Amino acid sequence: MALFKKRTVGKPGEWYYCLEHKKVEEGPECPAKDRIGPYASRGEAEHALEIARERNLEWETDPRWHDGAPRGGEDD
């Protein structure tokens, strides 16, 4: 008997973007390592990469997340 049951059907209204197949899926079809989400709508999931890029930029430029330490290695 399997310890963990594979969830093959997601909840209605849960949308994900699969990074491996470059497609939107309702409910988790692909493994978690290959998808981002959940999103509230198909349209939102279609723009998942843009949303992630915008959030990353906001985070990188937010002074609350920087303590003055250089990023990367010693050669930066």
C-alpha cells in the first residue's frame, strides 16, 4: 500500500502553469517541481511567467529585503 496517494485531479478552479510542457492545466497534472501556481483563473495562469518576473523584480528592488551585503560571490 502506498504511503502517499498521488493526487491526479485538482480542485475545480485551481489553475497551474507547467514549466516542462509550457501549458496551462486545471488542477495539478504535472509534478510540483514542474509547475507554478495555483492561480485563480486560466488567464492568470497563462501569464504566470510574466507575473513571476514582475514579482521577482519587485522583490529584488524592495529595500526591506536588502541588508547591504553584496549578491553573488566575492568578485561582484
